[in-house]
Amino acid sequence: MTTNAATEYRQQAREFLAKARQYLADGDLHQASEKGWGAASHMVKSVADALGESYERHEEFRRVVAVAGSRLGSRRLIVRLAHSAEILHSNYYQRTRFLDSDDIADDLGDTTDLLDLLEPLTLR
């Protein structure tokens, strides 16, 4: 059964994704990247809550992603899409001149796909 926390995390994920796209359009690549990562992280938190899994620390992200992928029968795809979100997170540590808007747009596209695939697990 979906909990209030799962619902809140899911809604926050969608809000972060919308903000990421706006930041990308505005040329703020660091914020676009961080909001993209936040979207993925919050959707995975929603999945964790809905499935009764722990997700208290960053290092648990991959474990929950793998569990979700196995539940959906598409572990390899889910893990690959989640990796794109982690790349967005790593952009925080890059100087602006090393960021590429096309790459970030691609990673945000993968993050959108990730959210779309994971969302049904948050509605149970």
C-alpha cells in the first residue's frame, strides 16, 4: 500500500524533474544536473518506502534500484538509467566549462524514463 511518504517523494521527484528541465533551458547546467539527480533519488526513495526497503544513505541508492529492476523484470535497463542520474549528480563536482548541455539533456531523458518505469512500484 502506498504511504504518505511514498506519495510525497514521488511528487517531489516530478517537481525536481520539471525544475531540472527549466534550469537546462536557462543554461544553468549545475542546477539542471542536481535537480535531475534529486528527481531520481526521490523516486527511488518513494520506491523504497512503498516496498518496505531502507534508503537512508546515498550508497543505498544502487541497492534499491537493483531491487526495483528485479521486481520489474528489467534490472539491466533500470540500473543503466539510474547510472545516468548518478552522472548528473557527479556534475556538481565539475567546472562549468566541462559540462555539456546535450549530455545533460540526454541524462535527463534517461532520468525521465527511470521515473516513468519506477513510478508504478510507488502506487502499490
